[in-house]
Amino acid sequence: MTSTPKDVAALLARAMESDFSAWRRNIVRLNGCTNPVHLVGASSFVDAASGEVLWSYGSQAYGGRLLVACGNRRASVCPACARVYRADTYQLIRAGLVGGKETPASVGGHPRVFATLTAPGFGAVHTRRERDGRVRVCRPRRAGECCPHGVPVGCGERHHVDDSRLGEPLCPRCYDYAGAVLWQASAGRLWHRFALELRRELARRVGVSRAEFAESARLSYAKVAEYQRRGLVHFHAVVRLDGPEGPAWAPPGWATTELLADAVRESVGLVRLDAPGTGVVGRRTLHFGTQVDVRHIAEFGVGDLTSAAVAGYIAKYATKGAEAAGAVDGRIRHARELVVLPVRRHVLRMIGTCWWLGGLPDFEPLGLRRWAHMLGYGGHFSTKSRRYSTTLTALRDARTEHRAEEQRAALGLDGRATVTAGHWRYAGRGYSPEAALLAASVREGGDRHGA
């Protein structure tokens, strides 16, 4: 952040106050959270047997208010909390690949693949192509070949990675914005159809009914959505075959990685979903793109595509959102806001299409206006099947319990059965200018060790 002399003076004045150490510690302990929640109240450690209050603390010990991290997963909103979310996601994905967090290590030998499912094309866009380390021509076409609107259908440039035209349609009038937005709004349901088709395809390939398949094997997955420059999402997923009760059970003898990979490729092409339509827009049948990448994940971590690499890749995208495609962080509530949005033209057209379609009765169930800032995508960014591995809630609970045990040990209460009793109420959020200055220094690492 940009500090002003007034902010620096306010911080220096705060440093002269008697409770500065507690106030500073309250901020530093959040590791630079950008928008903390303020709580007022108190808590006590109570002996579980006698009811004796062993130790108490209140918000006064933290300068009047206890600050709690906002917990936002998006790196563009809160880098500090996004780091924690990314680390938790990494552990969740990795546990489903090599075991740990109450998932058996034997899961490392189960058939599993890393699959990428893409969106179809809705019109030609500028792109950066590489082969063997060399940048190729964007869209080679014959000279003079134009679309019905008189715009060249090709692009002979070799775009730089920072070229602002990347992801922009060659002809915006030819680009099917309505189709792109409807696909985006239906992407979550397309994934659900894919999971169903994959189970059917596996059952068909081994010659059993779907009921018999469910009795002998279980399909587990964990996925994340990644925004492309053109504003549409890709799904990156770990797909795994287990025994009928999940990762603790060995998969049946017919379950192989090759079988799973082939079934994934086949199932993607079978997914179809009818989108709503009107006389103005017309009905569409939605499907995934033809580009499908399915790669084997090395068993027990031995091979090219390791479990750590896959977990790190998925965790990285779990903290990104539509801002990666140039959209905005916050929800759009009024049409007049579209006039001043700081976005590129292609993104503005997608947002405008969401707003237009969202006002038509046939598309109201899709909630397009609510998700216009997400370019129509209203699904979760990272999801998993129930038996894939541990949960984010379990990881957070374990971290909370670990910190509570450290606190009990520091107070000399280790080994004693205690109950925590407290009452807290919401009292606002955010920082004062001097607190924001201190938090920014923590984010930049200048005061990281001051806690």
C-alpha cells in the first residue's frame, strides 16, 4: 500500500501508547490479513472436573478488539489468508494421492489420472502458441480471408506473453457471447454429467451393470476451476478408482490406470446438456471442448508427474478467481456500474451479456446477474467427492486444536481436562490507517518475525 506522512505519524503516535505491544501483536499475529474481523468479548479455560476458572482473556488484552483473519481464499483479495487456503488445499489433494490425514498410504497404488477438461470455442481469439520452445504464429490464414463483417479471420503475429490482445476475439461480432455465458453458467452441471458418464463408461468397459460397478468400485475426484484469458474456465481434476468403501479398500483387479484414462477421454465426448433459450437467443446443446488432456500420475510418487506436482498445481489455482481473466472481485449490483468497470472490452462484453440474459425470464434460474462479475460461472472453484480424502474443515479444526494445545502448554495447563467458555460479538472489520500500514509491512515480510 502507499503510505502517507499522516499515516506514519499516526503509527508513531500509537507506538507511544501504553498498550502498543498488545495492539501490535494483535495485528502481526494475522500475518498480514487485509480485512480482519473485529470481535469484542472474553474467553476462559475452565477445569472440566471442578469448574474452576484457570485462565481468562478478553479483547482488552488486544487493544480493545480481538482481530480474526478474514479467511478469504482469493489471493487478489487477501494474500495472507490465500496462502493458508492454498496450503490446506495442497494437503487435501496430496493426501488423496499418497495418504496421510487419516487416508491410508496404500491409496498411492490406486489407479488415478490428472485430467484437464476445457471449454469449447465460441469464436476465434488471439492466442499464444508455442512448440519446441518457439513462439508460433497466432492464427495462420490466407491473406485477404475475412469474416462476414469484413474482419480478417487470421492473425500472423507471434504474440508476447503480455500482449493485451491475448484472449480477445478477432471479430467481436462473430463471437458467440450468449453461448459462452450459458456454457459458463452450466459448467458445474456439465462436470456432474461427466462424473455420471464416467461411471457408466467404466461399467460398460468391464461388462457390468452400473449397480454392480457401485458394489465393486468407487470413483473419487478432486477438481479446481481455472479461468483462461478468454474468460472461460478449465477444470483440472485428479480422478481415482478405489474399492467400494473408498481409499481404504483396494480397487478390483480389472481397475487399471490405462482403463481409467481411456474412459475419461471417452466420457468427455459423451456429455451433453440442453441450455435454456428464447426466440432471441435460441436453444443450445452444451458440451466440453475437444481438447482433453489426461495424464497418468506416478504410483507412490515415482515418475514424471508426481503427486506433489499435481497437488501444487491444483492448490495454485484454488486461490485464483475471475480476476485472472481480467474481471472484477466484487459483485455488480446495478447496470450503471458497467459503464465504469476497469476491464478490457472482451470481459465487459461477457459481463454485459450476463446482465442482459439475466434479465430475461427464461434465464432467471441461472442467476446470471448475480454471477456477472464471475463472467457467469457460479460454481465452487475447488470441490471433491466425499471419499477422496480429508476435508478443509478437518484441516482447520486440527490447526485450531494444535494452537489451543500450544496455548495450554504455555499456560501450564497441558494434561488437564479443560473446557473453553466464551462470549464474543461482531464489532466491525478492517484497519485504521496506522494499522493498515503495519499489516502491509507484515505482508511484505518486514515484520514477519515480530510476533
